[in-house]
Amino acid sequence: MYNSSIKFYQIIISILYFSFLSSCDFKKDAIGFDDEIRVICSIEDESVVKSFLEKIFNDTLYAPAPEPYYRLVFSKPESYSKLKNYAQVIVASVNKDENNIGYRLINKLLSQNQVNISKKDNPIFITRDLFSNNQVYGIINAIDKEHLFDFFEKNRDLMKEHFENQFSIRGNKFLFENRNLTDFEDSLKNNFRWSIKIPWGWELIKENPKENFIWIGNQYPYRWLSVNWKDGNHINDKLVAGREVWDFPKHHYKTIRFNDYKFNFKKENFNNYRGWVCSGIWESLDSTEAKGGPFQSFLFYDYNTDRTFHINTLVHNPGENKALYIRQMKLVAKSFKSYQSE
């Protein structure tokens, strides 16, 4: 364990040194899309690397067609200098052959001692902000396919956590940076003792204090978020909680409903609150208006104020990507805060 840690830091120092020799410019923000992982490897390694990474980044949104949370974009090692400043970069080699251009690139990035690891050593290394700000940078330096997959269980959760944190950091920066606190956000806190960050361009769609219901969002693509709350704890009984989510759109939106296709309801904490998470497909009640898309709901209980909250998010973006937007909606939802009476 100690030797592995030493090797890891040696590798990071070596990469940083290579970065310094390559450019003396100050770091800029990483480029690229938040759901895109740029994988740099040789053609002969691509199928192995792809099968490995697809097992890790296997989260899928059904909207209703399946959409992956992450898109793996493969490029040849010759493109490395153009791609090293992207937000999510993985340089990979699983074939230690001098004729393998991916292996030759790894040789340039690391010292020979670091390249020539044994099958007892973890072949994956991950660091942050190496060439750009808000960047995840990884190296896969495997001896062969067996060596790479032998460490699958060890690396799966670690890699996923790194990239999920990366999405959260960049997503929050995109949604909330350089925005001004709105009067409406202040009114939420003053009038209802809860608040949520509202991205630039979003607006109030409906406010119904009698039903404790607030609906905000934006269009093109359509992104809707609503908050409903009730006094007391309504999350302990799964059937009661499930009925609350299922009946929610017909009661508050009036014109839509949830479909039972891929309907998923599970117990999961939201921020620091106990609760449930539900996801699936919504659709228009009007058969002449073919609207629909993914939804995600968060039902949770705030012990400090003795209230149950339901945050519902909807996306409508026909024919285009929806997974990115539903994940961004979750970041908006997680900016929620509840306040006790003064």
C-alpha cells in the first residue's frame, strides 16, 4: 500500500513536470462538454478500453429512448496536444508494444520506472486540474486486458466518484456563477422559510401559496422545477410516499401524468434529509399534443421544520439530449435549503 502511494505521487509529479515543459502559460478553464469523456488511445486498444469504461460509466436515462449519462469520445494519440485541456481526459494503453502509439504516448508522460509497473500495481491514476482548471485527468497504464480488469472493482467507484464530482463542480459553475440573487429568491426565504438557487434566465411560472406550490423553469429546451410542501412527516410509509409522487402531476400541473414505463422509486437521502427518489417518464394528457420526457422527483422530510417537501423536475427536449439537462436539474434541486422560524 505504501509503495503504491509513492508510485502514484511519482507519476503525478512526472506528469506535472511534463506539463510545465509543454507550456508556461497560466491555466485556463477546461473546455468541452460536461457529459463528454475524451479517451485517447490507439485503435488496437480501443475495444478493450471501451468495454472497461462502459462498465463503469453505465448510468442511463430513459427519455424514453436510452441516453447515457456520459459519452465516450475516442481519439488517436496524435490528437493528445489538442485534447489535453478538455474537462474529462483519459489517456490509455493496454498493450505494452513499442509499435503501439498509445503505449509510446504513455512513455512520454511517465518515467520508465513508472511505465514498467507489475501486475500487482493499480494501472489507473487520476488527478485534478493538471492542465486546466476544473479538469479530471486520468491515465490507464495496463500491462494487458487481464491486468486492467483485475482492478475493476477497486477502481469502479473511485472513478465514478471523481467524474460525478467533476460534473457537479462544472455544472454548478455553469448554472450559478455570475448570477445575482433575485428578489424572488429572497421572497421564498421570507415567506416560506425555504430557498433554492434560480439559474439565469429562469422565471416564475406559477405560485399558489394556498397549496404550498411553487413552479419555476425555462424553455427551449423546457426545464421545469416545482416545490410542494406539507406539514408533518409523510415519508415513512412507502405506499403513501409513492402515491404522493404518482398523483403529483395530475394535481398540480393538471395537463400531464407519469407513465409506468421505467418508473423507479427508491429510498435515498436528499442532501442531509431522509427521503425517496423517483424517476421515469412524463407525458401530456392531451392526445393531440405529443409532449413528454424524463422526470425526477425528490421527496424528503425536514426534521427541523417538521415539513415534507417534494421537488419535481421535468425536461422536454424532443429529438435532442435530455440526460445532461435532467442532471443539471438535480443540481438546481440540491441547492434547496430550509430555514427554521426566527
